[in-house]
Amino acid sequence: MASIEEVITELKRLSPDQVDEVARIIRALSRAECRPVALHHAVPACVVDEAVQHGWPAQLFTQLIGSLPDLERAPQPPLELREDL
């Protein structure tokens, strides 16, 4: 895998038309390979409400902490089905 410096060096050698083509390809690949991620609040609303009451801006939590969907627990099977696992 090439380092960032190597990639930048190679891009500097390209003509403007070639750079535009590379950018177009990268955009197309990113749209094809990546699905938009659903954003969920990582901080419960009650925590944000209390922080706002103490003078903190509500956006602080969503801008700095953002979305942590990996912390969400996946749906669990009903108890009667767990014995079969």
C-alpha cells in the first residue's frame, strides 16, 4: 500500500484533466461502496437537557461525541429461543 506522500507525489505529476478524472472515479467509488450511516445520538436526551440547564451548548455533544452506533445493543432473541442457541 502506498504512503500518503507517495500518493501526493503521483497526483502532482498528473495533468489537471487527469486529476479531475481521478476525483470523479474516487467520488463514484465512494458512492458505490459506502452506504450512508444512520446517525444516532450517543448521549441520552436527559444528559443533554441537564447540560443545557448548566449553560453548555446542546450542539457540543453531537459535534464532539457524534454518533456511536457501535455501542447500541443488537436486538436480542426472545428468552425461549435462547436455549436453542
